[in-house]
Amino acid sequence: MSGLADRAAKLDADDPLAALRDRFDLDPEVVYLDGNSLGAPPRHVAARMADVIGRQWGRRLIRSWPEGWWDAPERVGDRIAPLVGAAPGQVVVADSTSVNIFKTLVAALRMPPLRPGDNGRDELVVDAATFPTDGYIAASAAELTGAELRPALPDELDGVLGERTAVVLLNHVDYRTGRLYDMAQATRKAHDAGARVVWDLCHSAGVLPIELDALGVDLAVGCTYKFLNGGPGAPAFVYVPHRLQEKFHQPLAGWGGHREPFAMAPEYEPAPNISRARAGTPDILSLLALEAALEVWDGVDLAEVRAKGMALTGFFAECVDELLGDRVEIVSPRDPERRGHQVSVRHPAADRLVTALAEREVIGDFRTPDVLRFGFAPLYNTYGEARRAAETLAGVLAAAG
Amino acid sequence: MSGLADRAAKLDADDPLAALRDRFDLDPEVVYLDGNSLGAPPRHVAARMADVIGRQWGRRLIRSWPEGWWDAPERVGDRIAPLVGAAPGQVVVADSTSVNIFKTLVAALRMPPLRPGDNGRDELVVDAATFPTDGYIAASAAELTGAELRPALPDELDGVLGERTAVVLLNHVDYRTGRLYDMAQATRKAHDAGARVVWDLCHSAGVLPIELDALGVDLAVGCTYKFLNGGPGAPAFVYVPHRLQEKFHQPLAGWGGHREPFAMAPEYEPAPNISRARAGTPDILSLLALEAALEVWDGVDLAEVRAKGMALTGFFAECVDELLGDRVEIVSPRDPERRGHQVSVRHPAADRLVTALAEREVIGDFRTPDVLRFGFAPLYNTYGEARRAAETLAGVLAAAG
């Protein structure tokens, strides 16, 4: 045990990102390993929101709309853009992930084929292990557009993609196992097959360098309340690259996406830019909380974040191996290059174990039927916490006999 | 002039709702007459949000989801329900008005006909003077479902509704003129024609007693950031009466509306109740700000609110008549029964006048091309403010020559 404790102490002492933890409002008693579900609050969000409510809303009132509210979706989008490898003007924050998946899928299914003249494609391939909402929304989009659904895993696309494939919707990281897929390879395969690809970045945004522009990704959506720490249910983002914005015709054609929203024109005419991915009136309190939260990324190198994430999850797996042996099964990939920033552990009593851990101030979460998930946020989690979590899990299992 | 001032003072002294103003955080220097666009902040919202961010998010973290976050959409919906004449379990708060109009229109177009066997209805009648987003979304819903759009005013439905009419989408109050339509009459006409009706309550919720259940309204949506004071861009609500919930199949079939969201089932199965009108993960910061804001309605009688709203707008119109004569044209109905809680005034220089008023701390707003809007929120506006606004407008116009 002391070997692991010593190693954790040394790793923490050498951690180049260690100082970032102070940017978060964390309970020192709690080991919080659920940043893959709900990121912890950056310290300055509370003060910012007091200003938004007291001054911007309370004193500036309606005058705040042209003073930074109306264009918040694009401005906050541009703060996320560098985290996903997008040049400015291609990311907008609006609505939920589910709603944005609907927008992007319908828009993608409406786009002209990747290769001119290559019409008649009618299949929507959906990640077979997807977080459920993506699949539900894909089914709805398919129903409304007459497309046909076809399931496939992101690393088993050969033999699935073909001349019928119109659009492929993939998760960058499997929410259950933490498996990280090869975005470059899957994107290339989709394009080689003549299909467009939509990536769900919910579990990877803020975890590692993502290169949407460089890889020629068609569309992407992502969540901001996990590793981006935007707050519970914070609005999601949509990526539409410049080259596809003119071809992006999304069905939630609300006034927020209009070319001239305040002209109150009777006909919908989409904005010529990323704003056309907006729908209704932007949700300002949540947007500005997210904007404040994103400031913790100032000066942070995603390569360092990724390096720490791999090391943290690897060290946790090592602790689990040493302290728990074969009493649990690690279902996340052992190869750190193929793992997001979570380690999922299987046990028949996973649900009860997560509760018992929480009683001992170690917070992970449960995914049905038998998975305990431990998320590691390199901006605030420590190697000491990884060790303590494994040790506490060992104790809980021992107590359960 | 002093006659109006004396009358305003007397009206304010006799106002049974006068004490409610203290529930709001208002700048005493400012006459705020834009509560029809963005309601003023109830005083206790700031403290509530400090608790939501600091304790619920910061200390309870992910554990807050089962402790009042996940079911906030229904709980807050049930707080709105009595304001729109709905029994509990029929209102949910989620997403924006635009997104909810999309949900309700597609769901309404998918419903079985009002009269069994009466198939083949393919027309979607849309308020010809609607706030634009409703029309844009209606066009998108029509395109996706194969329906045909047909414009008509809410009080000119005769000769428009017929055997082709499937669904009618109407605004309860015209956003530009403040004209209040007869919900009972229009609903009856739609039903008599065999059509379903969807009401947009954005400018009427919080203004007067609404009787959705009693009138047999099919579906309704509404905004919470105007007279309900939920905050900028606060999430909107959807009303689906019990009798139609099983028939409500909305296209944004995200995990939030699933029968068992945390079962992570591969197939979408809608919740058996109002929850099926939810889509993605609920936006907690905004929802809980709205929940706090709705507490100002505790013990408030909507009949008194309506009486004061009619009196306030009537008194303002009187002040405008007396102080401005025919230098402006009041375009809102003179009959208080046919008027919402706003008075719209037409002037060719409306845009500049709104700016000049704001410089004198009187806040109204401008709607293209030539309308000044003055909204009166009976919970916090006073007769003195109505007089001061008219007087300031007279001064601004005189200064402009």
C-alpha cells in the first residue's frame, strides 16, 4: 500500500498541471471522480453569475441583449473551438446535445452527396454502442427523412459502409467502457465510402487534442457539462465547418438562426454562417456560466491534459490491479491510447458499490447493469485521489465480504 | 399634468398589488416597461442561484441529480400549471419556445384525427401575424411532415378552417400590437372544424387567467422570461393535457423523455406522462432560477393581476392621449378586454425614440418598422411609472421638434 501512496505523492509533486486544481471549488473531503458526468465548478463561476443576475439582468435589463447576450452562442462557441481543433466561426453553443444531434443528422441527411451525382444514399449508420439518446434521436431523424438505420461499431465499419451510406453518427468515446475510437481512421473510412460523418464528442471534449478541421470532419456535437465543467445541463455545442455552412439546413429553424433575427421577416432565411445552427432564444444564465467556466482552460495545453489523463487512468488501473486483483474486472482498454479519461470497472453489485463509495466520500457513478465508472479530470484530479478511490473500493468490497 | 400625477398617486395608493413590487430587484431610477420582453429579476433569485452553484453543484455534485435536478422540468411545470389553468402533471419546462413549437406541431400533425375516421387532413393553419419564430418552425414542421401551410388571423378563421385543416397554431397575444385574442372562441372554431389547436402563450402567461383545461385546448407552449420573470432566455414550457399524452409523439425523442432514462435501453420508449415532452438533459441553472422566480406568484390572484394590467395600460393610453395627442398613434386595442399587458405606439422615428427614452431611464422597446412597445407588469409596475413614461415620451418628441 505504501508503495502506491509514495508513488502517488511523487506523481502529484511532479504534475505540471497540479496548480490548476486551485481554479476549482472542490470539497477537500471528497474524492470526485465523476467529471465525465458532471464537471466540478470552476471557482469564479459563482461570482460571475452574481454579476449576470444582479447587474446584467437586474440593472441593464433588456439592454444587455445587444451588450453581449445575443451573440453569446457564437462567442462561447469560439472559446470551445480551439479545444476541438476548429478555427473560429465554426462552433456555436445552443440547446442540448440531443437537440443538436437532431439538427446535425437532419441537416447531414439533407446535404448534397459527398461526391456529385452520387445520389440515392438512404442509410444512417449509428454507433451500435452509442449513448442511448443519440440512437433515439437518430431513429426519429430517420423516420422523418425516410432514411434507414443501421448499427455498427466505430472500429467495425468495414463491410457496413457502402454505396447506400449517407451519414455515419459515431461516439468518440464509449460512455460505458471509456473506449476511445480513432477519429482519423473512422472519418477516412466514412469519406472513402462517400458518406458524411457526425461525431459526438460528449466524452472527449476537454480530454485530448481533437482535430476536427484537420481531419475534415463534417459535423460534430458535444456536451459542455462533463470535462468542460459548464454546469449541470449546460448547453451543448455544434460544429459546422465553413465549407458546409451554406449546405447546412437544420430543421429547428427558429428565429435565433435567422439571417436578420430582428427584422421579424415572415420567411425564414438562414444566417450565412454558424449562427444558422441556433434555434430559439439563447439561454443566457447557462451560457454565461459556461463562458465563465471555460476560462479555466486559459493557457492550458491539451497535450499535457491528455498526458496526465492517460497517466491518471493508468495509475488508477494499476492501483485496482494491486489492491483488488480479480475481484473486479476493468473493462476500459488497457492501452492508454485507446482509452478516454475514465476507467470502468465491472462488478455484479456495481450499483450498491457506487452507493457505498459515496458514503465514504468517493464519488463515481453507475451505469446499468454492472458498471462502475471513475472519471479523471486532469485539471483537478490527483494521483492521490486515484489511489484513495481504489483503496476505498477495496475496503468496501472487503466489508461486503 | 398635475391632474395625471394626482390620479397616478391615488391609483398607486389604492393598488391591492402594490406590495408585490418589493419582491423584485428594481433600480429605483428606472421606469422599466419591457417586462413583456424580459421580466425583471425577483429579489431572491440571486441568493438561490448562489446556493445552486455553491452547494448543489459545488458540494453535492452529481448527487444533486436525484435530489431535485432530474425532475425539475415537471416540478417547475407544475408551478406554472395553475397560471395557465392546467391541473398538475400536464406542463413541463424544457428547451426554448421555438423548439417546443416544433415538438408540439409535429406531434399534433401525427395525432389521430379529432373525429375518428376523419383522415386526410393536411393543412397547418398558422397565425398570419405571428411572432416570426412560430411561422419559421411551422414551415419546417410542414416540410418534414408533408403538411401545407395556410396563414390566417386568430379572429378571421371563418372560411379558412375546413375539412383539410389538421392543426391551427395561434398566438394568444399579438407581439406587435398587444392585441389579445379570444381563446375560447378560436379553440371552439378549430374543434368545430375538426382541427386541433396549439396556442402560443408567450405574451399572455402571467397576464391573465388562462383556462387551458376548461377550454379543451389541445396543446400549448409558452415562454417564461417575459411576464413570468424567469431570466433571459429561460426555458419554455409545454402543455399536453392528460387525454392527449398517450397520443403525443414528438420528434425530439431524447433520453429525457424516455420511460426509463437510466435504463439506457437501446430503443426509445416515451414516458407515459408529460415527461415525454422533454428532450435532452435539463438545463439546471436556468430551470432553478425560473423555479425561484415563480415564487413571486405565491398567493397572487390572476384576476387581480388582470384587473391591474387593464387599468395600467388604460391609464397609460390616457396619459399618451392627453400629453401627446395625435403626435403618435396607439395601435393596441382601446378595449381593455381585447388588449394584453402592453401598449404599442406607432411613430415613424420609433427606433430613435426608444433610444432617447432609454437615455432618460424609461425602458420600452422597438419592433420594426415603426412600433414602440410599452409592457406593463402588474406585479411591479406602477401608475406613476405609466405617467412618467408618457411624460418622458412627450418631452423626447418635443425635443426632437
